[in-house]
Amino acid sequence: MPLASPAGLLALALLATSPNAAESSRPDECETASSRIELTDRPTSRKVPVVCISPDLPLTFRFNSLLQPGSEKIQERERFEEVNPGQKTLMLVPPENLVAGERFKVEVCFADGAAPECATFLLLGHPGLGMQQVKVFRQLRPVAYYQEVAEAALAETQQLREEVRQLRAERGVPDGLRGVRASGLMGEEGISSKDLTRSVVEYEGNALVKERVRSYRAEDRVAVEVWLKNPGALPWTAAGAVLRSVKGEVLKPLPLWQPEPIPPSEPGSAAERKDRVVVEVLATETEARGTYTLTLWDAERKRTVILGNVTFP
């Protein structure tokens, strides 16, 4: 359906330029953690790699060397839902009651006795940026390793270039509908929207309550606008978000747009305060298809909002 809300148009237009965009109070280690880890035999250069985990999201380590059977050591192993070691793999199901910021050390040793004989990893709990697979390369690296690294770097560079191009295009454009048109967001078919209020699924334990949800598809991007009610005692500001498909595909958004912190609701008031967060992702016409789960978190990564069954027009 065509976009019906002027506020929705303005949300899309202002995402990249709003001075009130939410920012985390400290760097997020999981934003920069790599799913490809290279082990070195030089003790002075060894740094324990960080691997991020999220509740109910299985993690598999894949090694290019045989593991020594029974060598795995996992801090608080009894809390993990499942631990399944293989010849060259180690699969873990994180604790169901995982708290953001929790850390667990994992150690494995290799069967051939060559250096490094063992490897240690630091698992870091995160509400939305948990990894599903980590590849660990030891000693000689195959050509495939360099190919994967080059492809990942190229994809990241292309995304950054597109973000820079879009930011430059949006600087100095007029407000309102003129700004949306000038930014290039609205193609010949306009901007499509979809009401998800009744179809999205709220997860148990969400810090805020969903009031309304609407998704949008514009030229080379999609967005989700979530109106929330805050039943807590403190204001809430979104610091990060991720969209994850049922197949594990992860869509990392552009900077979030939130007009202001969402204050606590006043019990018994006739019209309780509601506010919104807009999550925007670069995506072509053929991308961002299917069903996604949206996870939002605050700067402390403790008060999260998870909505399932998110789709785009």
C-alpha cells in the first residue's frame, strides 16, 4: 500500500541527519568482533578473541585442525543448554538465562601437539549480536581463507561507500516531502508501507510494550517504525538494533532514529505516553525478503525489546 503517514515519510528522511540519533555510551565489542579468528604461535602477540553469544542462538566453532578429544574446558559448563564437541568442531547452546555482558572462557587443545597447542576464547553475552558460526584458522591458511577475508572486506567497503553516498546526497535537502524526493528515497512507485501491529510477536521479558509497528520499503532501503510504551521506572533509549532472518541472515542497520528517550508511563492516565524508534537498513528491491526478528537494546544492553515475524512490503 502507499505510504499513508507523513510522520513515516519524515522518519525515513531524517534518519541520517537527526541530531538526536541514539548513541551508545561506550563502544560495543560485538560490533567489531570477527567471525574469523587466526591463531598465532607467538605468545607475545596472543590476545584472547571475543566471540559474542545470544540466548537460544547455537554457536559452532569450526577449526582447520583436529581437536584433542575431551580437551574442551568451558567456564560454568553446567549452565550451557548443550555442549557438543566434534573432530574439528565445537557446538554450544548458550544459557537460556544469559545476561548481557556475562563472560565465559572456552579452551580447546589440538591433537597434533604443534604450536599453538591450545586456544582460548572469551564468550561475551549480547542481546542481539550473537554469532552462529566462527571459523578458527591455525598454522598454514588455505587459499579459501584469503578469499573469504577479501570478499568480506569488499562487501563492507561497498556498504560504507553506499552509506557515505547517501549521507552526502541528503545533506542540504529541503524538509518534508520535498526532502524525501530530493534524497532519492522515493522511486517511481513511491514508498510502500505495511501495518505489522497485529502480526508481530512480542517476546516474554521485553522491557517495553509494543503499541504500533509499521514497516516501509523505499528506494534501496527498508525501515521498521516501532511505537513503544515504557512500563518501567526509568526512561529508555535505544542504543543498538539488529534484524535476523529465520535462516540466520543478519541485517545491521544505519544509525537509529529516536526523537527522544521514552519516559515511564503514568499508571491510570487517560492517554499514556507512547514514543517510537525507527530502524533503517540498506536493501535493494530483492533483499530483505522473508521474516525477521528485530532486537533492540539500550546502552547497558540489559533492557531489550524483541519482536518476531517482522516483514517488509
